[in-house]
Amino acid sequence: MSVLKVIEVLANSDKSWEDAAKNAIEHASKSVKNIRSVYINEQSATVKDGKMDNYRVNVKITFEVN
């Protein structure tokens, strides 16, 4: 039987929401091992001069606890 834990992480990118989610996983994996999945909980963006400027995601990361 596996025990799983979920943490919530906020991340951003100036490229895309997908890149922001990748940044969240890459940063979390520096201190969290055995990551199993990511759930995109919320997306938002800032706008500058009529264009989307910064993409933000709120993700839930699930990992296995040994």
C-alpha cells in the first residue's frame, strides 16, 4: 500500500501556463522526491499593453511518502 501526500505550489512563467506548470514541478522536485502527478488547480495571467505578460498556475503536486 502506498501513502500519498499533496502539496500546493504557485508558479509563473513569461511563456505559457504549461511552462509555469513545468517550473512548479522542476522547483518542487529539488526538495520533494517520488512525485507522481500534478493537478492544475487554477490559471491566471497578468496583462501589459494589451497582451498577456505573465502566466500563473496554482498546482497540486502528489508524491509518494516512504
